[in-house]
Amino acid sequence: MIRQVLALFTLALAAATPAIADDLELAAEHATVVRLPGMASAVVVGNPSIADAMVHDGRTLVITGRLQGRTNVIAVDQVGRVIYSQEIVVTNPVAGQVALFRGPQRRTLSCGEVCDEVPRTGDEAQRTDELTAQQQLRLSVADAAVGGDPSQGN
């Protein structure tokens, strides 16, 4: 009887305590889905420039890698109990990418059937600024086409 009570107590304690796991590794500009052990009411990201997280529904967390680096994500329930806590490591997605070096200057290409330049941290600054401006213009044209207000990020 004592063993059964002890086993039930241990099981209840394990279920109430967030699991300690290895770091969650995620490539920049990629997302992953995490199933939560309970209903989350809020999520906090240690450094939002490294990763972003949102509660899709009460038990599904979507984590997106933004920039290379390390941060953490914490989800809490309605009474403030931690139901998920995880270290996040955002890495550079190297599959399908090529680095082109011209002396000390680097440019990054993302390759499928064709290779296109993409701005990456550490690339030639002037070219990165040009590519970023082109991407922002393209996004504002797309926003305008669907009736969104580009200044609001819609």
C-alpha cells in the first residue's frame, strides 16, 4: 500500500514539474511546433530578436527562429505556473546555401533550382542593405496589393 501511494505521488510530481530536456535547436527563419502539457495563457521569450513564440491554441506553441543566437522560451498557465521552459538555440540554415567570398567580402546565396542572394549577418554590409531595401519594397508592394497598410505591418 505504501509503495502504491509513493508511486502515485511520484507520478503526480513528475506530471506537475516541467520536463528538463536538451536545448531545442532551430534554424533561423524556420519554425517548429511544440505540444504543451497544459493550457498556456502566456508565453515569454528571453530575447525576441533571436526567436519568436506564440500560442496557436491553448496547447500548441509555435516557435520561430529569427537570428542566430541563444535564448529561452517560457509558457505559463492561467494561474502563472510554468508549464514549459526551454533553452532555444537558433542556428544558421546552411542546407541549400552557398557562401561566395571575394577577398574578405562575403555574400550568401540560397539555392533551389536557381540561386538567389539573401542578406545574412556577416555578409558585405552595403550589399546586405541593398537586398534588405529590395525586400522591404517588395513586401510593401504586396501589402498594398492586398489592401494592407504597409506602415502597420499588415
